[in-house]
Amino acid sequence: MATNKFWGGGSSSEEESDSSSSGDEAPAAATSAAPRRPMARWAEESSSDDEVETKRVVRSHTDKRYAQLLEKIKILKNHMKIGDFASLIQDYEQILKMLEKLKTVVEQDGGPPKEFVKSICGLESFVDEMHQKHLEAKQNKGEKLTENKQRAFNTLRAKVRKGNKEFQDQIAHFNEHPSEFESDEAEEDDKSDSESSDEGEAKGSSSSSSSSDSDSDSDSSSSSDSDSSDSDSSDSDSDSGSSSGDSTYSSGSKSGDDDDEDAARERKMLRWLITPEVEAKRKRKQEEGGEKEAKPKQEKKKPVKDKFKDAEPREGGKKEKEPDEYTPEQLVKKVTEIAQSRGRRNFDKKAYIDKLNQLMQHAAKQGPRAQMYIYSTLVSADFDNTGSVFAAMKIELWNEALEKVIKMLPLLVESYKDLKDSGYDDKAIQAMADPDNEDPTAHPRQQELFISFVEKLDDELYKALQFTVDVYGAEYQEILGNSSKFLVVLKRTLHFFEETHQVQPLAITSLRLIEQLYYKPDVLNSAVYEAIQHAQPEADKATWVFPSDSCAFMSKLCRYVFAAGQTRYQWRALLCQAYHLALHDHFQEARDLLHLTNLQEKALESDVHVQILYNRVLAQMGLCAFRLGKIQEAHNDLMAVCMHNKARELLAQGLSYAKFQERTPEQERAERLRQFPYHMHINLEVLDSAHHLSAMLLEVPNLAMQAIDPTNKRIISRVLRRALDQYDKQVFTGPPENAKEAVVSAAKALQKGDWQSACSAIEDLKLWEHIDVGHPENGAKVRDMIKEKVKTEGLRTYLFAYASIYDAFHLDQLVSMFDLPSKIVHSIVSKMMIKEEITAFWDESSKYLLMQHVEPTPLQRLALTLADRGAQAVENNERLVDHKTGGYGFKEQGREGKGGGRWDQGDGKGQRRFGKGGVPGFEDRKGKGKGRGKTSSGPPRSRGWENARAGAFSGGAQRGWGSRPN
């Protein structure tokens, strides 16, 4: 039984007879006698026997790289079609690298290949088109790219713009003459099309043969007659084909090898020959197959459409005709259904807003509360996209929410008036806020939402200013400009709550308004109010005049906050008021406000934000005292902020990175959230300069005094002392390069009494331009005042340093040396004498200052040291006793009455161990006597050089340490 060609087995009986008839030829016989390999199923019989060996083609590395470049360009075009930006980045980089490897060939050819130029031009135009589409989508609030795609697209755009700069000439030539780049492309497209068509025909013929075989199999199972006829025809075809092939092969073997190759090629060509019958059959099967494929696709699409139709009512309610009128219950139910779609997948905000706006006309017929309910639903959707903790709300969305909140305010006023007209009092209106009341349109509920929206707008605007990187750019200025819009909302809201006397909302609104105004000088606030006034209607212009006494206005707002009774709000309001007072040179009022309310301890007990605000108040009070010439108070306040070089961190104006300090990520995030916006910062350079100048005016005379009085160990400013020590250790001292070095050089000059050099060193400080924010012209006045202080302290330092050299000073000499009026010089010297800082006195004419040189002996120095240490030991002992017993002030008890003193005897007569009315500093060394032990009730004098100098005056000019017994 002859095997069928379908299974790829052996040939028929005719092939065996042909091989036997040609047995006289040895090669032919050997070929027929050799067993054939079993071929794979579905394979053709002659695929292995009739295959002609192809010669290996040898190509150079340049040709291979050029072919790889063309292949990569095709891949790049495919990625452009599907919009795969990440793959396009890799493709673009790879073709640039491939072109770099072909550098020598490119230089010989005079430029890169035309295919390369065309591909990079196409990529550049593709990127530009996509960029324009993204901008249009952003403006129209359409669909946006995902974050990863947007990042990849930005990277691709940057790389293309950078990489195409090297080929600007070729790109310009391509844009001018695109036809020159079409020839090579067209030829390659024709080649690729012909190759693909050949492959397609080969696949089509094989598929047609297989389909015909499968058809014959199916037909044979149904009818035997058709099967027999088909098999006969196929056998006859195969016989004719084999006989013709054999005859061709036999004739070719006689004529030569050339004829043999031609016959083999012809036999192969016949297999791929498409006759008209085969082509018609193929078209008919394709049409039938296309109809069969189209039907199931349509059947699959129908349920998808029905599914979307079913899904529409779920989002927007039942798909039915909208009623002409809504009852209040129906409207609330409809708005609630729409609001519930927030947060779901495929939430369309634009459709959400359109649906709610369509219901606004129905809500207008039902009153203001229904409209407020819709507006509150819209604003809530705007706040859904506020970003994360470190990402502020986009300013466009912020403005949209602000417009809706502005529209809510007149409705809130109208709703309150309607309730009042209906006979409701304030208690009845507040009773509507009962949690059991399920009406979402209730006035108290909508009012609470309105207040929360106002607070949220303030927080988001503050966050936008806080996290804007470029504080000098247009973005920061634009965000800062929106603060005036928010100020309008705050002022109108405050006016409404003032009229209605609602305590809690009024306190919240007042505190927000205080925090908007407290850090600005009156000049700036007046300018902001004036700018807002121009944009308001004529009826409202009168309300937009900033009060002349801003401190009284801030005090009124603080009273509103205090009425609510919330402790944290009260503390913040007090600190803001103290800051505002100090900013406008009301130092005494600000200090009294801090002391009377005990804000220092309260701030330390409160949270970090209140502590930062307290530090800002201290800094501003220090600057205020410096402007007013209160050097001691200025130094005390500024030292608390600037002493440890942590002013930036204490004022929340930046992150301080210490060398041995490590923060956890949570701590760093919390510190970033506490930072103040840039426009609220206090100038740190001004703070440091004022602190160093105050320290110089206090510490330099103190250092000069300690040089002649070793017992005076008082340290006023460690910062300045450390800076002076570093200055002395320098091998070479050049001119000052910053404010601190200028103050240190001025302090060194002042130690010598050279006030002119000190004044010239501090003349050019930037401090004078920024010391008074509201009035920059006052900087010159402050500078002149500080110069006068330098002259005064220079005089005191000179007297301390050089008094031991002179026996007397003439008043006119001191006046000419320090350029001070004679009355001022006389006053300064007299104060020093009263405080016993110098041992001197005026003569009868008050024109000469006579110095007394009192030098203690070594024994007297040791006695003084022993007395100081004994007094210190007694004081420490008393402190320990007071700490254990819990009582303080034993010394004061003895002065109140008999038996109350610590050293009183048991008889209750009040006698002390130092004598009647005696004090430890003045005991009677010779026993009791008339007049002994009596002393004044004033404060005890400090031991040391002061007592020595006092002894010189007590008995005349020759009395004191200088009068020794013979």
C-alpha cells in the first residue's frame, strides 16, 4: 500500500520503477538505495532532498553596524507609534552610540546617513507634538500622563534637545529639502514589502495546502465519492509532477550540470506557482473567515456596551428624565448620591461639577441653605486634591475653592437673617447643631463647614509659601499676592460674626486675622488695605482703611480671642500682640504683657509652635530695645536667642546641621513642617549685629574694670569674650570681612579708648538699613545714638584703664577727647563715683577730677579673698537650708518683729549675735558701746575694692588703705 504524502513517508511505486530502470548509472542507484530520513509531520517531502546549498556571504564590520543602525531605527519608529517614552530614551541613546562607532565612515561620507537624520527629525517633531498636547490637556483639565510617563517624557525631551544640537545643519537641510531623504527610504520599503509579500505568499500557500488537506479529510468523512475523486486527481497530479521531474532530471544529467541546476530551480518555482483557480479559492476562504471572525466580535462588544449603560445609572443615579422641580428631600438625596461618587475609581471631577451646577438652579428656588450645601460639596471636592503633608495645594485649585467660599458668605448671612426673621434666637439656632439632627443643610452645620473651609484655605496658602523653593521667583510672588484675596474673606467673615455676636467663630476668625497682620509694619498693612480698597465697590471702600492705631486694633482682636476661653488660642494671641507692640517700638508695653501674663513659663509648657513664636517675640523685643537705646535690655533678650548660635533653629527659619547631632527622619520632617515662610523671617544678620554691639557696649567697660579689680569676676557676654580671644590669637589681622569681625575690631579699639576707630568700624554695617523695617530712614538716627553710646563707654573704659596713671583730670580735657558735652561728662563721672567704680572726687570748682591711688597690701588682698569665700560659703549653706525646709527669706523674717529672725535668742528680744541691729558686714569688733553696731537699713555692700575705696572717703583724703600705722 502506497503511503500518502500527507505523512511525509516514502514515495509511490512509480518512483521504485524509475529507480530500477535507471540502474545502469551508479550514482543514481546509490541515491535510490540509500534509506531516507523520516520527515517531521506536516513537512514537505522534498524539503531536504531538493535543497540547494547557499553560499556564505561575508560582510565587513562597518556593513554590520550600518545594518544594526537601520534595524534600531525601525524599532525606534515602532516605539514612537505606541508612545513608549522609556524605550525611546534607550533607542535614542543607542543610535547615537552606533553612529559614534561609524565615525570614520560618517566623516568619509560627509555626514550621517539620511535614515539617521530623518529618524532624529521625526523624533524631535514627535516630542514637540506630544508636548503641545500635554499643555492643551493641562489647560483644559483633560487627561494627564502618569507620574512615571511624565518623568520619562521630560527626560526624553531634554535628551533630544541636547543630542540634536550636534546635527542642526543636517536637520535644517532635511526641513528645507525633505524630498532628498525619500529615495533610500522608498527603496528599502519596496525591498521589505517584496520580502514580506514573498514570505506571506509562502505562508499562504502552505496554509492553503494544509487547509485543502484538512478540507479533504473532513470531506472524506462525509462522502466517499468525493474522497475518491479528490484522491484520484491528487494522484494524477503527483504522477505528472514526478514524471516531468524525472524526465527533466534525466535529460539534465545527459546535457550537463548547468541543465541540472536549472531543472531544480524550475521545480522549486513550480511549487510556489499560484494558478487562477488557487487564487480564487484563497479569496473565497478569506472572505468566509472574515465574516466568521466579525460575528463573534460584534457579539462580544454588545455586552460591553450594555455594561457601560448599566454602569451610568450607578454613578449619577437612575437613567431617567430629570424632574422639572425638586422637593428639598429629593434635592438633598440627589446631591448626596452625587457626593458619594467621590473617591471611587474612574471618578470624573468635571462631570461631578457639571451635575452639581445643574442642580444649583433648583437649589436657588429653595433658599440659601440648599445652595450652601451644594457649594460645600463642591469645595470638599476641591480639597480632595490638596496633596501630601509636604505638597501644597495647587494655586489654581486654591483660587477655585476661594471663589466658592466667597459665594458661600452672602448665603450664610442670608440664612442667618431668615432664621432670625422666623423667630429663632441664638440658642435655638445653636440647637440645630444637635448630632441627632440629620439635616445636612442645617445652618450651624453649614456655618461650621464654612469656618473649616476658611481655615483650610489659610493652611494651604501658608503651606504653599512654606514649601516654595525659589523665594525670589515669580511663583512665590504670585502665591503671596493671593494672601490679599484671603484677607478680604477674613475681614468680611469677621464683620459678620461681630454683628451676630457669635463668640467661638469670632475667636477663630480673629486669631487668623491676627496671624495675617501681626508681623507686618503699619506701612505695609496700610499699603495692602489701600490696594484692596481700589478693587472694592464704593459701598465697601470705607471699611478698607487701616486703623491709625494698629496696636489698639490688635488689642481688640485679642479680646475677641480671650472671650472664647481656649488656652492655646489665648497664648498665641498674646504673643502676636507682644510681637506687634515690639515691632512698633512699644517696648515697655510688650515687656509688661509678657511679665504680667507669665508667658515665659506658659510657652515652655506649650507645644513647639508656641515656643517658636515666643522666641520670635524675644528677638523682636531685643531689636526694639536696641532701637530705643536700652542696651542692657536688648542684650538680655538677644542673648537668649543668639547665645548658642542656634538662632536659625530657634526662630524656625532654616534647618541647623550640627556636627555631632543626628536626627531621625521623623524629626527632620517635623522640623521642616515648622519652618516659617520667607517673608515672615527676621533678618539673622541684623540680630547678630545688634547682639554683638550690645555685648560690646557692656562687656568692654567690664573688662577694663576687672583689670584693676580682680575680685570682679562678672561675665556679661561669653560670645564676645570668645571672639576677642580668637582675635588676639591671630597671627595676622586683616580688615573685617563681615559684621561680627567689624564689631570685634571696634571692641578692640574701644578697649584702648579709641572711640573714633570704633565708630568708623561700625559705620558701614548693614544693620542700620534694616534695623527699622517700617521706617528705613530711622537707621541713621539709631546709628548716631549708638555712636554716642560708644563715646560714653569709651570714656568709662579710659578712666578704668588709665586712672592709675593720673593724679587728676581736667573736665575740658575729657570733653575734647571724647567729643561729649561737659554736662554729660560730669554726669558720667559722678555716676561712676556714686557706684564706687572709681576712687576720685571733684574739687570745689567741679572742674578737676582728683584721683586717689589706693593700693592694698598682699595681706589685705588675702583678707579680702578670705572674706569673699566665707561669705560665699555662708550663702551656699543658707540656700541648702532653705531648699530642705522649703522656706525662703530667713533674713527678712527678723526685720518684721521680735523673735522672727534666724539668729534671735530664745527670750524673744530680737537680739542678734552681731549686736543690736547689727549686720554681718559691720560687726562691732570692740564690744558693745553707745552707738556701736548701729548702721543704716540699706542693702549690704559687696566686699572687695568697693569697701577699700569707701574707706578712703570715710575719713578724708588721707584715710583708708593708704593710712598705715607707724
